[in-house]
Amino acid sequence: MNTFRKFWAASRRMQVFLISLLIIILWILWPENDQAHKLHPPLIASKPLDPCIEIRPKFGPYQEAAIHTPGLHCVAVDFWQQRLSDFAGHTGPPPYHHLLEIIANDVTVDLTNHTLHSDGNSGGIGTERIQQSGTPMPRNITIRNGILDLRGLGTAVDISDHWPMGDVNTRPPKDFPGFKKSGVILENLLIKTDNVGVMLEGDGNIIRNCIIESDGDSAIMMAGPNGQILNNTIILNEPLVPTWLKPRSYIEQMINLHEFRKITRAAITLHSASGTVIRGNRIEVKGKSSTRHNIFLTDNSINVQIDGNTIVGTEEPVKLMAGSTANLKNNIYEQRRPWWKF
């Protein structure tokens, strides 16, 4: 009898221990307790005090809108675009679409903590020429306070004109006319993409106080001098299979995946970015490879200031190419975390 009681007591203690351990494990792994898996802006901003023009998606499956007038525009609801497909294997919308198109100068877009999301290949926010071919792209654009969540081939913010930055090594076109003052400001955004996160062309563009996480060739691609990248968290992931490979057969995936590992990728890629300042950021590159870089400077990016950043992940954090130079000071260099720490 005593033996049975001892066994029962020990068994009960073991049960309590196992249940408690299970609860602790579930609590640790539960997404609601993991800040890294939450999609929320870096700072919760209140709604604008100034009068603004409401932005809502047009009726229909594409969930898109366009801005044709200057001024303050406020996103009133989430834009939630699903990937469309038919029985013939066609999908939509096509890659050249944007959830929000800007066709005006002097525009401020306040997302008011809403989300622009696509499961397809659409981009997030982009620009079009104001009237017809030959007119300049819109200038003086501010985008702030919300979430851009792109789970296809789209770029979250694409404001470029003559220099389509297809990859890290894309050179300027032969007839490139030079950079104009573009006045783009991105602030207080959470950006998560399967492709390039942000693509900006012009003189004096600013990215500040954002979280940008990318599975593509770069989290940030910028072409043009005098930019500012300030106080952001910038993460370049190492996807098991990149998005552009997923529709292909398993054999094609394996063949192309080997080539993908050889592609030069960087958390920040700057072309002709003389005088740009990179300060106060956390810049992390996941995955170990000689082709991965935290910061990649090319095309005569002269005197780039890299100051006070925390740089995580690669053995060569700053890659200087094609006559580029940089001034590094007060940066902190950290080793990448072990694979079991997500």
C-alpha cells in the first residue's frame, strides 16, 4: 500500500511537472508573446489633426486606389488584396500594379496605422508620370504611420524614374539624365516583403524610424546622393526558397536555388550615393555567405557616412565597389545569433 502511495505521489508530481513545462513552452512559442511575429508600426501614431482626404480601395477584387491631387491623404481602411487565379493557371494582378498609385506632387500619405497587404505580385505604393510620357515623376512625397505587407514579387515602396534597380549590380542606363531633387520621406513604417523592400531614386531621399524586413536582394535600394537612412531596423532574411522560384517545379527549384545562393544581396544597396548618411540603425543579415553584405556601396558612392549603427551578421559588413568610399565610426559589430534562436 505504501509503495502504491509513493508511486501515485511521484506520478502526480511528474504529471504536474510535465503540464507546467508544456504550458511554459506554449507560452514562449505562442505568436502573441513573440514581438518579432507581430506586424505593427514601430510607433503608434495618432490620427492627423489636420483635415485630410480619405483613401479607400476601389470596388473590385484588386483593392487598389490612386492619388491625383496634392495635400494630406489618409488611408481609412486596410487594403487587403488576395492572389487571383483561374482554372487555366493565370494569376493576377500582374506585377506592374500597385495597391496605391501616386500621380501628383506634394503628397503626404498617412496610413493611420492601417495595412496595405497583397498575396499577389502587386507593389505597395508607387508613382506614375503625372500627365503623359516625358513629364517628370511626382516629387515631395511623404509616406508614414502604417504597415506595408507584400507576400509576392512586389516592392513595398517603389519611387523611381530612369534607373530601374533590378538587382544589386544594376548599372544606370546609358542615357541617364542625372538625379533631381525628389524629396521622398518614409517614416514610422513597418515593411515586410518577399522581394525588395524599398526602391528610391533621386537626390535627398530620407528613410527614418522604420522596420524593414526583406526576403529579396535588398531591404533598401537607393540611387542618388545626399540620402539619409536614420534609426531604422533593417533585416535581410535568407528564405529557404525565394518567392520567384516557388511556382516552378521541384527540379527547377533545386537547379535555380544553387544559383540564387551566388547572387549578391545586401540589406542596404546604394548607387551613386555620395554624401549619404547611414546612422543609428540596426542592420542584420541572416545566412552565411560571401555574397551577403550589410551595406553595399557602388557606382562612385563617395564619402558615405556610416555612423553609430549596430551591424549584425556578415564578415564583410561594408562592401565598396566601383570607386565608392565610406567613413565608418562608432559602429557596433555583432555576431549572428545561433540558428536555434529565431
